[in-house]
Amino acid sequence: MSGMPKWADVVLVPLVSLLLAGIISILVFVAVGQNPWEALQQMVEGAFGSSNNIGYTLFYATNFTFTGLAVAVAFHGALFNIGGEGQALLGGLGVAVACLVIPWPHWSLALVAAVAMSAAFGALWVSVPAYLQARRGSHIVITTIMFNGMASGLLIYMLNNVLRPEGAMQVASDVFPQATHIPSLNDIAQAFGSNAFGTSPANITLFLAIAACVGVWALIWRTRLGYEIRAFGKSQPAARYAGIDATRITMIALLISGGLAGMMAVNNTLGANTPQLVDNAAGGAGFIGIAVALMGRNHPVGIALAALLFGALFQGGSELASDTNVPVQIVIVIQALVVMFTGALDNMVRKPLEGLFAQVRRGARSEA
Amino acid sequence: MDFYTFVTLADATIRNAMPLLLACLAGLFSERAGIFDIGLEGKMLAAAFLAAAVAFVTGSAWIGLLAGIGISVFLSLIHGLASITFRGNQLISGVAINFLAAGLTVVVAEGWFAQGGRTPSLSGAARFEGIDLPGALGTVREKIQASPLMQIYSEFISGHSILVYIGLLTVPLTWWVLFRTRFGLRLRAVGENPASVDTAGVSVVRMRYSAVIIAGVLCGIAGAYLSTAVQANFTKDMTANRGFIALAALIFAKWRPWQALGACLLFGLFFAIDTRFQNIQVGAVWIIAALLVAAAGLIHYGLRREIVDKLVMGGLAAVFAVLALLVWGNAAGAEGAGLFGGLTETIKIPSQLIQSLPYVLVVVVLAGFVGKAIPPRAGGQPYVKER
């Protein structure tokens, strides 16, 4: 149907979108009086320049992989879960409850509990919007936006009134017990006598994120449920006619999505250098997941690569912010441009490319 | 609560409702024409920044307002380009605009003024000051001693910035444009059934662009109001989710202008109550009763339906029941209360709950149990002309 070969659709369109976003970002740099070339160098240096920086890049990439997968699973069912941020906040609450209530003897048990609780809390937080979408036709985008607002209120209340240790100044939970601290990548590297990831918080949750990529790939393309989700996403009337239960698919796709978004919290709550639940723990990662999913074309491999790119952007942007007068919000600008070009202005990028390929093909035919 | 407190509360309600109202009416124009707009927040934020920045540089609040409207309309045109011309996903475009504004305002503010992402303080003509209507009393002391009517006049009616009065006028104006002019009829038709409008020889594209531009103008005024009237500078993320609450008000009002005024006043009242009273106490027994009634209602609804209804409604009911128990436990734990004495105790309503009320109300309305909200039929769908 598409006038383009598959590689162009999968690689070229995102790259052209990224290029357009890059050009506008350059204009922004120039406008605020920053040399774009120097800024780029500083960002690359900040993201990959030292073992420490690489560790931070991977740490952020882990967050974005989870939230990107969360958005993608819902997208396959033609559902736009914009509530990843709220679900990740609730996931953090789940991790805090799991780690603070039960005195785990070993970190591996704590990790299992944290993963289970974060996924459960994330899924529970999306269950009401999912139900309302499936049974009452309430628009999932609006309801999940509203649940984001409620989630931040709930988290602030819980931190202030329930989780904050008595007399503590910081609005945060207690630091989780020593026994629950999961190994950082540097701990593993040190076992081999290396110091590959410095003091960065990159931790074994990274492997969990990779496993989640494989899991989502298998689910979407290798199971009956995944087939049903994709069929439902392509055409709801056709899916219904084929006997696919719309309520069931909507609920399951969104619950998986919410669970994945919630699991992000394992990385940045339990996996942080100081494992505790803080205010605004998700830090916008839920929203970056939208850019990651769009950029990665809803495929786990693409999502992992896009998450790495955004991890590098995030870390590079933080370093840039500490060295120059360009604030870290430049990352949000780039993220917005990527969402705009790969998501909303997709046709603007795609149509001329399709025309180009059609022309090339016609040229080749007339020569033959 | 004495009468003057009541009047000041009403006054604060108006002030808090105004940006919501303008953004809500912006959304109303856009969505009535079939273009979803979740970028209200971003447009307001961008306008707030540029209005404050330009007002500071030029020393004129009016030029600032124009600049704010300009940037807001520019973002609207991007939204139009994505959703009308290139038939892209309107929701994703809105998300992108929100981020673009959140990021760019801080980056540009820092590059321009180097004050940590804020703009310098405005004073004098660079700011929309409150207008004292003739005969209005100035000081609080005078107002408290005045007659109730005079209190209402001096505190509630007088003393707002010109933008508040303009904002209030936009409600009847919106109603008149939408329901009493040919333009309004076509605009509504484009949101319900664009093909019929096209058949009648009216350009769907032009109608939709007009709608998003009007939305841009209204969001621009809302943003400028925040940074040059309510406050005297721009600060990072100063819209604080007002765009989303305006969206909530729009749905609450079921896409109608007068009801939008009502919804925005209600949500403005929540804001006013939240800032005015730090400590709201309600009898524990009432909270427990309300939670249990809600739980019973959910069970009643869920039981007669399918398994998914039973699960979700049962789960929600369980959550409410647990909350009721927690409230009771908390009250009973108070000094010398005891298990049943606890019921007579009062409980402080958390400020976060009051701030979340607009979100909760919208979910309840969207759920359709209390007056179903039905959006314009062609909302969110790009129009493809038949060939």
C-alpha cells in the first residue's frame, strides 16, 4: 500500500523527522546565543564522555524504555495512553510500599516484590480509565490526563502525611533498608575489576528493561493476544466481526501498558543512588515515552534505540545546563519537536518521500 | 464566616476562574469545529511568557498582550497545520505543543533575561492593574465597615483588571457568535458533519482554521492575564495545569458557553477555597457515610453486569470501603475519642484532594453516570474531501 520500501518507512522517515527537529533545535541554540556546534559537542561529551556519563545515559534510557513500551503497547491497540506519568508515580508508590513495609532478607526478593508492586500499582491506576474507555466510551486521553493530575496530588499527600519520616525536612520517604539495595552496573563491573560505570545509578533494572522489550515483542507479534490487540488497533469493526471482544482487548492492552509504565519506577526509585521515593519521582519520563514510542515506530528494537537516544539527550542536556546558560529544558524542546514531526506532522515528512520514491521507481522503469 | 469573607471569596473565585474561562472558551471554539485541543496549556504558557517579556521590554502591558496573543495564534496555526492541512493526529499535536511551550519558554527566558527561567518584575504601565470603579472603597477597613451592597460593589465588582471584564464579556459574545450568526452555525456544523458543510460550498479547511485562530487569541489573553495581571512576571510552568482544568471545565459544561462560565466559576471556587482556607474540617461521620454510599452504589451498578464490571466496580468499592475504615481509624485514634467517639471527630480535608476535585468531577461526568457528555461528532477526525 505504502509507496515506499520497508527500510525507508522504518529508518528514513524517523531520521528525516529527527533531522528536521535538529534543524529547529539549532535555530533555538542560535537564538539564545549558543554556538550549536559547541553545544552538540558538549552534549555528546556529557552523554558519552566518561564512564560515569555513560552510566547516567543508560540509567535514563532504562526509564524511557519502560515508558516507551507502555505507550507502544497501547498504540498497537489504537489507544493513546497519555497517563504514563501518573502510572509511573503510582508505580513508585508501589515500590516504596514493597520496600518499606516488609524487611526483605535479600535484594533479589525485594526486586521481585518491587517489580510486582510497581506493575500492579501502575496497572491499577490505569484500570479505571481503561474500564471507562471499554465500557462507557469515555475518551482515554482525557481520563488519563485527569488521572495524571490526581496521581501527583495523591503522591504529594502520601509523601507529606504518610511516608515522610517524622521530623524530616525533605518531602520524601525514608531511604529503603540496606538489604533491599539492588546492585548497580558498577557493582557488577567491579566484580571484574573494572570501574566501567563510575558512581552512576545505572543498575540491573537495565536488564529488566531489555527483557521487557523481548517480552513485548513476543507478546505483540508471537501470541494470539498480541494479534488480537493489533487487529483491534487496525480496525475495530473488523476485529469485532472476527469475534474479538473489544472490552477485553481494551482492558488488557491498557493494563499491560500501565504495568510497564509503573515498572519504570523500579529503576528510578529502588535503583537510584539514594533509594527512596521523592516528590515528582517520574520526572517527565512518562511523557518522554510518547516521543520514544513514536520515534521507535512502536517496535521494541526501535524503542530501545530511541530510549538510548533520549537517554543521551537527557544526560547530555543536563551536563550542558551545568556548563552553559542553556537550561535543561532544551531537552523538552527537542522532545516536543520529535513528537511533532514523527507524530503529528508525519504526513508532511512522509508524503514528499513517498513521491520521491515513486518518481525514482518510474524513472527506473522507463530506463528498463 | 462573616459576610466580608464571603465577598472576598467570591472575588478570588472570579480571579481564579478567569484564565480557566478564557482557555475553556478557546477549547470550545476549537472543539465545536471538530479540532481537539489539548494544547491549551502550552498556548497559555507561551503567551504568559511572551506577554511578560514584551511588556517588560516595551513598558506597555497592551503591547505585551498583543505579543502573547501573537505567539498563541502561531502555536494554533502549527496545530492547524498538523491537524487540518496534514491530517495528523490532533492529540499528539496538542501534546507536542504543550512540551514545546514548556521547554521553549524557559530556554528563551534564560537566554534573554538570565534570571533562572523567569522574566523581570513588571510595574506601572507594563502591568494590567486593577481598575477601581467610581465610588469604590479602597482600604479593607473601609470595606468591612461598609454596607453589604457596598462591600459587593467595592470588592467583588470593582478592582479587577480590564482583562477580567473583557473575559466576562467573551461569554455572551461566544454564545452570540456560535448560536446567532451564520459563521457560528457553519462552525458547529463543521464539527458535527463536515461533509454537509462542504456540500453547501463552504470551505471546511477555512472554517477549521478560523476556529483554531480564535482559540489562539483567547488562550493568548488567558496567558497574558496570568503573567501581567495576576502576577507581575512569568515563572516556569506558571499555568500549573490550568489548560487541562479548562479542558475539564469544557467537558463539564458539555461544550456550551454559559455552562462553561458556570464550570469555570465552580473550579475557580475550588482554587479560592484552597488558598483561603488552609484547614477545612468535616465531620468524620459524613466522610465515612459518603464513602460507604459511593461503595454501595458501585456494587449495585456492577453486580448486575458482566465479569469486568463486577471486578472493577468491586475493586473500586473495596478501595472506598478501606478509605472509610482508614478515616474512622484515624478519627478514633484522636486523643480520648474511642471507637464510636471517633465518629463525632472532625477530619481535615487534604489540600491535594481539593486541588484534585476538578479532575475527579470530570472523570465522573465522562463516565456518563451523571448526565452524559457527548462531544461534537466529528471531533478529532481529519476531513478528507471526497474525490
